[in-house]
Amino acid sequence: MIRPAPPAPPDPLLEISAHTLAHYRRFAEGYRAGTWDHDVSQNIAALLAAIEGPPPLRILDLGCGPGRDLLAFSDLGHEPVGLDGCPEFVAMAKAASGCPVWLQDLLALELPAGRFDGVFANAVLFHVPSQALPRVLAELKAALRPAGALLASNPRGANEEGFADGRYACFYDFATWRRQVEAAGFELLEQYYRPPGKPRHLQPWLVTVWRNPAEA
């Protein structure tokens, strides 16, 4: 008698991601209301300044949420594509921006090679467990054209990792974050803390801008 194969054991990293996405699904409307008016124009300008080439630029808004920044890139005349793992956010982002938005988990990305001039990863990569970060960064690098740019904005810390307020989070210091992204093959262009104009202890966000080195 042939017995069916036992089910594959669950992937612990995907389970972590599922818990985080479940949190955003529960609070999607409140998150939209609470973040829609946040001003991240400094980050948008930093990414666009780092990209060489004429507009319109092809931008991947990674973890686009309800679509605030998709709309900003579109209004500036660029060609953004959103990506989020929360179905509620995908629907909101499509409705708000009229842009294409892909429903994908950060830990199960399917990105076209060399498609984008820039990746805007605003308040999203800190949800990737450190064990999975090298793979995710490699996938983002492969999706960028040579000399394309990546902007990452993450809450800074002392390299703590785990669940916080129902979401998985990694709070890197600059040195650790720099080592991680440089190991993936990116070149650092710029680093700053946010929000601007405040003392460092009131700047919880670490922003870094990176280039995908041009092929020889």
C-alpha cells in the first residue's frame, strides 16, 4: 500500500512573516489613517537624486502599504509599481494611485530581473528576519538595473530582533546595517537620520541610500 507523503514542515520564517502580515490586515484602516499624512519627501528626493538617467523612472515601492508614496512618485511623473503582502493594502494602493500593485510576501518575492531604476524600501526591510535578509537583498539587487539605487529607511537600535507590537522587527545600528547591505554587493551613497532638524535622540529612523554597481 502506498502511503501519502507527510506534509512538509512549516517554514518558520514564513510563519513569522504571516504573523506580521496578519497584524497589518487587522489594523489596515487605522494604519492608513495614521500614516497617510507622514512626510517622507526627504526620502523620495534622496532616492530620485541617486538614480542616473532621464525620467520617467521605474520605481519599485517595496512594502507600499496603502499607496501614499506610489501616488507621490506618480505625481512626479515616474512609473512606480507597488508591492505589499497585505491584501487590504494592495487594494487601497491600487485605488489611491491607479498604479500596478503586486501582492507578494517579502520572503517569497518574484521580481523581474533588471526591471527597476530604483527600489524605495521605506519602513519595510526591518520586518525581514536577519536570517532571510541576505536573500531578500540579493533579490532586490537582481531586480535593479546596473547603477540603479536602493533607499532603505528602518528604525534604528542596538541590533535587537523579535516581535514588537505584534510585528517582527530588527532594530539595527548603522554599522551592522552597513555590513549587511554591503555584503549583498551594494555601494553606500548616503546615510542620514530622521526626522530632520531634531537632536539625534529624537531621530529614530536610519536612512541609507545605495547603488547597484554598474557592470564592468
